[in-house]
Amino acid sequence: MRGVLTKVLIFLGAFLLTTAALAAFYVPGQVKKTPLDVNSVTRLSGDAMLYDGTTLVPTPVKATSTTHSDSELSTDEVVLFQNSSCLLKDPDGNAPDCVSADDPMNRLIAAGTDTFATDRRTGLAVQEFAALPAEAERKEGLVNKFPFDTEQKTYQIWDGYVGRAVDAVFQGEEEIDGLNTYKFLVSVKDGDIEITDGVPGKYNSEKMMWIEPYTGSIMKQTEKQTRIQSSDGQKVLDIDFGFTDETVATNVKDGKANAGLLKTVGSTVPLVAIPLGLISLLAGLFLARRQAAARQADAGTRSGRASA
């Protein structure tokens, strides 16, 4: 019976130590990847001043951004995304997620689609990827999330209006419903844009992003943005909007769950498995030595009796 217990303890100790090593060094590298089944809808709301050709008109607005990954065309290292976005006038608070260009209520402000690829670990844009359509805009920097284990430093993040990566500057930490996040400010001053077809303009934006650092996911976002015609300095858009409360609540709930999983895999499992594994292994080795000593003593006793 003691022999069985010894073997069990040694096996359990070796198993726990192996599990700890895998959890600390191998598993995180496999878990810390953007999933291939992303299907998310982000909603924003706020207020805007829209130029009607004569004056700026105050208008409540809403925006919807739908992003999903293409699991068939993605690979183990790169994920391919399709995104569609829509910005609407929402005067009565009942506008749908999007409308067509011939909407009888003239609620559509802007709409578009986009296809891009990112590295599943770093979140950085991948410019050369076989599954990217030839007409897809080649991006640089971060696109739709920050890297796993986000650091308190400045990152480069893509801005589609100016067509280049801009600084996302770390601003500090802040809790959202008990979840710790890192705040980043993305500012663009007098960026050159095309307001409408062939009409040049200037673009200014101050975007604040709240990032869950373990996953790099965006929990909350607010933005103040203006667009001005270069020809006459006329402001055509002045908007102040951000994630809706429902979107933030959903993001935080998912952020807590996903961050908890990463913490468990990378920290909790090794912290628990290493001491238990050592205790079990040492106990098994101790029993094995005692059993070996006991066998030697028994052998010596039998030998002495035989000599007598």
C-alpha cells in the first residue's frame, strides 16, 4: 500500500510541476491570440453640429460599427476582419443601426465597409496577406485593439481619415465598474482629409480610449471631432460622441471574464501548482527513501538470521 502511495505522490508532483511550466511558458502563447470567431457590434451616441449649406444645425447622432472575423481565410498567425460602419442622424432616438442612401428621412451621414488583417498576438496591421482583397487599404499600426499585455507607453494606431498611424499616448489608469483600464489619448491636429469627393479639408480629433491591459480590448471610447473645408474655412461637422452605456457594460463584462481567464492560466495555475507539486514530489521521494531503507534493514536482518 505504501508503494502505491509513493508512486501516486511522485506522479502527482511531476504532473503538477509540468502543468505549472506549461501554464507559465507555453499555454499563454497559445491563449493570447485574437479569436477567429469575433462577431461584435459597437454602438455610439452623442451630439453633432452638421452644416446644411447655410448654417450648422444641432443634431443628435448614433453610430454603429459591426466587425466580424473570417475564420476560413484567417490563419494561426493572422486574422482577417470585415467591418461595416454607419453614422446617422437620430433626432427622435429611434433610428435603426443603418439606413440606405435614399432614406426618406435623410438620416444617413456616412457609411462604409472595410477589410483588414492583423497579427493575432500584437494587434498590428498586416499589410501583405494573401486573403486581403487587392483593393483593401493597406494599414499600419494597431487597428481595432491593443496588444495583449498592453504597456503604459505610446503606441501607433491607425486613423482612417488621415490614412496613417498616429500616436496613442498613455494617460493613466482608471477603473470602470471595478475593472482596471489604461487610458490612451489619440489626437490629430489639422490632418489633411477629403471631406467629400474632391473637396479637401482639415480634420481634428481627440479620442480617449480605455483599454483592458491583459487582453488589449477597448472597453470604452469617446471622441470629439471636427471637419473643416479648406477652401473657405467652413466647419461642416462638429461631433462629440462615444460608446453607449450598454456597449461599455457589455465590454466590461467580457473584459473581466477574458482577463480573469488569462490571469488564471498565466499566474494562478503556476502559483498553486508549483508548491503543491513540490510538496507532493518531495513527499513521494521521502517515502521512497524510507521504503528503500526499510528493505535494506529487512534484508540485513534476514541475512543475519541465515548466518546464525
